[in-house]
Amino acid sequence: MRNYLRDDLPRVREILAQMPSPTGHAYDADQIIAESLRDQPDGVFVAVMNGEVAGIAVVLFDAWFAVAYLDYLIVNPKFHGQGVGSVLMEKSLAWAKEKGGRVFHTDTAHDNEVAICLYRKHGMTVCGRIPNFFRPGIDKVILARDLEKANSARMVTAVTEK
């Protein structure tokens, strides 16, 4: 696990090219990385396995509200099931706490069961849903975790899922 390096971009492009976006549009790795490094240069992390970039996480921190937002967490399909997502989550949560974060949140498509399971495994709770957010029939699920409570697995009262 380490911070993103400029030399990682070709591999990040390859990973994003393999991943479906809930909007149906292709990810633009160059734009994602450029915006992420502009907005939060110390919040872009890569997981490396056998010398290869296995995944990337981008976390943004809002100091005014002391809230961290997991903007991206993407694992190369070749490394699925090997704990890469968990390592990226642990790093992202630790970084948010180091920044003084009170709340950690993210969102994903309602049918992204792998991501939702990963987020729940790391103490996040579904606390909202926006119908048709990404496109017709693809809802956005919002998940959050209170970073101030030890071992907190619940945020606010969870919204009942569809």
C-alpha cells in the first residue's frame, strides 16, 4: 500500500478500462487521476501485489465538516478475492481518522453487491438511496460510518433497502 505515483497511470488506465461504470459511460482514468490529485493529492492510494498495481482508492477530506468521502475504490478483477479491497478500505479509513474525520461515507450502485459487502464489512451502514441516480433502474446507495465511535457499525438509522 502506498500513495499514487505518476508511473502508476498506465496500470490505472488498464484497471479502469475493465470496470463497468454504473452510468454506462467509460471511466476516464486521466481525468479521474488529474482531478483527484488536484483536489486531494495525499488521498490517492494504490495497492500493489507482486509489483503490480492491484487497486486504487481516492478519498477526499472536507476539513470544514471533518468528513471523508471515498470517491473511488477499484480493484483489478485479476486480484478480486485476495483482500485488496479490504487493504484499500483500511488505509482509507485510517487516513480519514488521521485527518480528524468524524464521518466516512461513500456511494455505489444498488446492484454492486461486492462493494456493498466490502463497505459493510468495514463498519459502514446503508443510510440512503436515490432512485434512478446513475440511470433509469440503477439507484445510488449511500453508506456511512461514524469514525468517532469505537467499533461503530451503525451510522444514523439505516434506511430500509429495496
